[in-house]
Amino acid sequence: MATLKEKIGYALGDAAAGGITWKIMSIAFPLFFTNVFGLTVADTATLMLIARMFDVVTDPLMGSLADRTQSRWGTYRPWLIFGAIPFGLIFALLLFTPEFGPMGKRIYAYSLYLLMMAMYTAVNVPYGSLLGVMTDDDNEKNQFSSYRMVGAYAMGFITLFTFPYIIEFIGGEKLADGTYTVEAKQHQYAIIGVVFGIIAAVGTLACGLLTKERLKPVRAEKFSFKPFADLFKNKPWIYLTLIGICTNFFNGFRYAVAGYLMEYCLHGDVTVSGLIINYTVFMTFGEVTCMIFGGLSPKFTQWMGSKRKAFTVAAIICAVFSTLFFFIPQDPAYIWALIAIVILTSVGIGLYSPLLWSMYADVADYATEKNGTSSTGLIFSSGTMAQKFGTAISGSLVALLLGISGFVSGTDPVTGQTTVTISDMESVRSMIWALFSLFPAFIVLIMLYLLYKYPIKK
């Protein structure tokens, strides 16, 4: 029987990965790369696409490698214990802007981003796989999954809510309109990278040290490509992986465009009674909601009678309120109405998020029963791959579609300064608004069809 300390320890793993590094990479990186670092829109889109092709190879290989790891610390835990420090360090370096020209910045960003994706894979795939060896009790798996999501969303709340206040604390030179200069923003992001990189490293290490592996994976005797081939014969895995990609497309569009939404549709940060509502705080309201309803997800699932039914209802909630968002005026005066829709949409996200990982555990059990050997790490790696694929492709599409609508960014080859120009503001604003609302709603429709076809009825 797992202890409370172990459940909290497991939650710290996703607090570090999902609540800090992935949250900042999802919500801040598109805006950071174009408006602060100085990449062009095309470079930003291409960077994320290349990284995803890289992940298609590294994620399943990491899963297979993790399944075959044998050490005094277990099968999956050593990857967290020894990967914690490099994980935090590379993240910090990625938010640093070097004084390079356009080509130098491009090389730096591509190299560090790919390194970060590799390190994220090396830590997060074994972390997800831990769920398959900590317990064989289905209800306890749901509890661990729920703690994981609460940990991720709680830390996501802390990360996003404190973001503008850390920026204000760091300070720097301001322009006449009260906004910070690009140089000041570069310094702010560099400090933020160091602060959150340290916290992410500590959380990852704590997870590795506090958790226990009670079950022994049924190992294949030697490396084989058969587990990879078996995946594509596993119908539940195919549908669940596509569902996972859709959930991350849904979140990815919203997070990637949130910074642009505040900057160009609502004309910058909105201050209400001393509360600074920038793009991170705007999404924080959703994080709190996800944290609450992530904790309620196991009870909701029991009430609905199956994971698939619970997931379907949660997805419908997301579709309805995402569509409603589109019809609210692009005006700071409606900030609380916009936040209300974000909160209601996040009810659905909070309810389905824990279910996805619990369903991956079901798929891993199905595969072990069918094939006779464990491929838990490989199967959970597909969940991580779906997370990175969906989030980054959506981020890439956001950059690409903004470019098509008239948004242009880059680095001046003479001065090395970051430049941003907009040829058609109305077109850019309309695109941003649709990317936050209608695009995600359409993705949910695809998700609902896949849930209908998903064959495991648990």
C-alpha cells in the first residue's frame, strides 16, 4: 500500500516537468522566441517541427531503454535521480539570450531546444512509466494519477501566477509607454530560467528518491524491434495515442497564443485592483481549476461508471466553452468574462487529464497480457511523445498562422536587436482569437470520435 509521502513524491515529478518546464515552454516560448530572443516566425515554427521529428525517434527508444534498465535504484527511478541536475541546467540555458547575430541565435536556439527535448524525454518517460510498477491496484493507479495532475497544476499555478511579479522584482529599463525594453526582458527571462531550473531539478530528484518500485517488469531477454511492431497491432494504444495528441493540440493552441492574445487583442497587461493580469496570470485561473477538478476526477469517473464516459463528458465541456470564448469582445473591459470562460473550459481539462495516464496504464496491462512481456516504458513513452508532439506542432502552427496573418519578427543583422512589425493588425487579432477558441474546439470534435472508437471500456 502506497503511503501519502510516496504519492506526494510522485506528484513532485510532474510538478517539476509539467508544472514548471513544460508549462513555461508551452506558454512563454513562442512569444519569447519571437519578441524577446529574436527568432523569425518561420524559424520558431521550424524549430518546433524539427524538435518533434526528433522526439518521434527518441521517445520510444527511451521507453525501450528504460524498460531494460537494471540498477540498485530500480528500473525507472535512476533516470530521475541522475537526470535531475542536467534537466534544470539545460532549461535555464534555454531562456538565456546570447549576444549573437541572426545565425548565431538560430544555432543556439536549435541546439539548446533539441537538448532540452532529449533531457525532458530522459526524465519524463521513466517518470510516466513508474505508474506501471508502483502498484497493480487500479484504484490506486487512479489516485497516483490524480496526485500527479494536482501536483502539475498546483506548481503550474505557482509558476504562472508569480511570473509577472518576478519580472517586476527583477525590473529593468522601461520605455515611455511603461513597457520594458527588449534588453530588460532578455535579462528577466534569463533570471526566471535560473530560478525555475533549480526548482525543477530539486522536484525531479525528490520524486526519484521518495517513490518505490514494487512490481518487477516482465523483461524481454534482449533488445528487439518486436515491441515497436506490437504497438501498431495494439488497437487501444493507437486510439489512446491519437487522443493524447488531440488533448495536447487543444492545450497547445491556447497556451502558445495566450501571450499574443494579451499583447495584441487586450493591449497588454490588465491591472484590476492591484492584480497584474498578464498572459501567465490569465492562464493561472485555469490552472487552479484544473488542480481542483483533477483531484475530483477519480470520484467523477466512479460516478460516470467508466473512464471513457468520464473523458467524453469532460471533452464536451471543453468544446462548448472554447466556442463561447470566440463570441466575447476583444476588449479589456470584458477581462472577467474571458477569465470565466477559461475557468469553465478548465473544468473539462482537469477532469480528463488524470484519466489519460490511468488509461495508458490500462493499455500497458493489456499489452503485457497479450504479448507476455512488459512494454510499460515504451507505451508510456508514447504518452510523452503525444504530449510533446501535440504541444509543439500546435505551437509551430500558431507561429506559422500568425506569420500568414501579418506578424513579422526577427533580429536586425546590423544591430543584433530583436524586431517585431505587424502589416495587418486586424487580421492578426482575428487569427489570435480563433487560435484560442475555434481551433481548439474543432480538435475536441476529433477527440470525441476517437473516444467513441476506443475499445477498452474500463
